[in-house]
Amino acid sequence: MKLNGFRSNCKFIAGVVLIVLVALAVNWEAYRSGSIGTLLDNLATPHSGEKEALPERVQFVVNFLRTNRVKSISISPAIAKNRFIAQPLTEGVYPIIVTDSADVLVSYSKEALPSGIVTLRVEKGIRIASRR
């Protein structure tokens, strides 16, 4: 009876040691560079990792909309067709609502604007415009 419990404990300890060794081997460069120490900070900081995950063309839009406390936006049909812009934009601006008709329009800078809409900012080929 005691022998089975001892073997079970040994297997458990060996499994834990193996998992730790694999984690160290896989993340050796992160441990060496010291970047693993920022992991908890990144998990606790709002919007952390956006610079690594969002395309540069989307980052300025997200920052602009947050700074100006925009509640909803529209995106042009051309932007909506580009999943590499539309999808990260939609995720990045959350909880801002993306609708068909909002006061703020996000489009490519080369697209013609509908009447009554003025450009607020253009950067990296993306335009933020507003109904006035």
C-alpha cells in the first residue's frame, strides 16, 4: 500500500520537474533577456500588447478614438473588405460600436468622402472623418 503511494508521489514530482524543465527550455531566451519579468505587468495593464498585435495602420485610429471618447464608428466598404484592417480595428476599438451609420467614419485616405463629412486626421493611408 505505501509503495503505491510513494510511486504515485514520485511520478507526480517527476511530472512537475519535467514541465518546469520544458518551460525553461522553451522560454530560455525570454528568461535570459529579462522580458519574462514584465509578464505580470502586461497581464495587469489595460491595452498592453496592442503595439505587438495591432497593425500600425490601426493603432493611430484606436488611440484617436479613445482620446476623443468616440462611442460609435462606421467603416467604409473598402476597409470592411480588408480583413487585415477591419478585424483588428473592430477588436482594437472595443467597446466602441461599429455601425453602418455613425458620426465618425474610418476609410482609406484615397476614398472620396460623402458630402457633409470632413477629415479629422489622416495617417498611414487611413482617414478618420466626421459629420459636422
